[in-house]
Amino acid sequence: MHKLDQRLSQPIHTLKLGVLDYLLVAPGLMFGSYVMPATVFGLGLWLGWRWAAVATMAAITTVAITSPMKHYFGRLRPGPLAAPRRVPLRAMVNNPAFPSGDSAQAGMIVALLAVAGPFDDARRWWFVPLAPLCMFSRVYYGAHWVGDTLGGVVIGAGIGLLYGYWFGAWMAAS
């Protein structure tokens, strides 16, 4: 499985985007442990305190599930990349790689917005690109393998769907 993951990740790890590196910083960091509180706070300002409360509970649940999994699996992160990056995002992480916590948080937020967000029409899907952007960014910067991000987004989306169904009506009451 690791060989397949290396083969899938290698084209992204060797990709050179030049100044476009800077565009991938936001999706690569906005669901991380240091920025996620600000992401939830911003969504709370937009959607209300009930939404922020549920998103906070879902984010904590996501960390409570992915963090022990990282240490259980103990998967190493990719080594130094062949292509240089303008932003040293890989240097900011040193815990095990699988599952990707950032991708899990992105999947959770996207699923929560889709299930219990402010839109009842096609606009509910506007946020879906955030998850693949986060996933690509994490692999591009060498913080993860493709499989780490896929596992993370599946876990996070499941948590977001559950919280959305459990608390959707309560969040809409705000």
C-alpha cells in the first residue's frame, strides 16, 4: 500500500509551481491546529453561535479520533522533496502522517456546511473544493502522502455528516 501511495504522491511532490506556491498556503493551513480555531470563529460570525458551537464540538471530535490514530499507525511523513517550496510548511509538522488531521478538519467543515449550512440549493456545494485544495496542498508541501489525506477527509466528512444530522435543526434555530 505504501508503494502505491508513494507512486501517487511522487508527481505532486516533484511538481514546481513557483510563485503559485503562495496560493496553496491558505488551504494548506486554514484547517490546521493553529488556524482552525480562527476558521471556526469566522464561520461562527457568519452563521451564528450555535453553528460555531457545533463546529467546535465536531473539530474536537475530529482531533480526538485522528490524533490517536496517527500514533497507532505511526506512519512516517515524506522525506525532503525533490522540488523546492517557497513556504516551508513541511517543517511545521513532526507528528506521524496518517490520517491527515488538516484534511479531516477540511472534510468535516465541508460536510457540515453541506448538511447544515445556510443554503438549501446548489450553493451548499460551493465549499466542497476546499477539501481537495487542502488535500492537494498538504501533499504538495510534503506534509503527507495522498493516502493520508484521503483517509483524513473520509474521517472528517463522516464526523461532519453525523454532527450535521444530529444538530442541524438546532443550528438552524439561531
